[in-house]
Amino acid sequence: MVTRRTIFDLTEAKKRSHILEGLIIALDNLDAVIKTIRESKTQEDAKVNLIERFKLSDIQATAILDMQLRRLAALEEKR
């Protein structure tokens, strides 16, 4: 029972870590990320462009696109 729960927690932590790594890349390149999103015609184009330009995974790009711009800017201020 404890082993199963620990494996579950570890898997969830790894997923979250992967997303956070993508957000760090976005923060390090915030102006370029915003420009890339704005220049994209659709949400799907924005995702593809983020993946190609910043070497993000599909999950990371989706997390960035799901985040409101003001939240991304707030994260930058906290760094």
C-alpha cells in the first residue's frame, strides 16, 4: 500500500517538474514567447511554434498557453 502511494506521488511530482521546467524556459525567454504566441494565427500554431522554437514538449507548451499572460508576468516578477 505504501509503495503504491509513493510511486503515485513520485510520478505526479515528475509530471509537475516537467511542466515547471517548461515554465522556466518561458520565463527566461518571456518576450520571445509572447511574440511567438501573438504572431501565431491559431492556438495550435502557437503550440507548434513554441515547441519548435524553444524545444518544449507538447505538455509544456500547453501549460504555457493555458496560463494567462498576467500570471506569466507575475512569475517573472517573483524570480
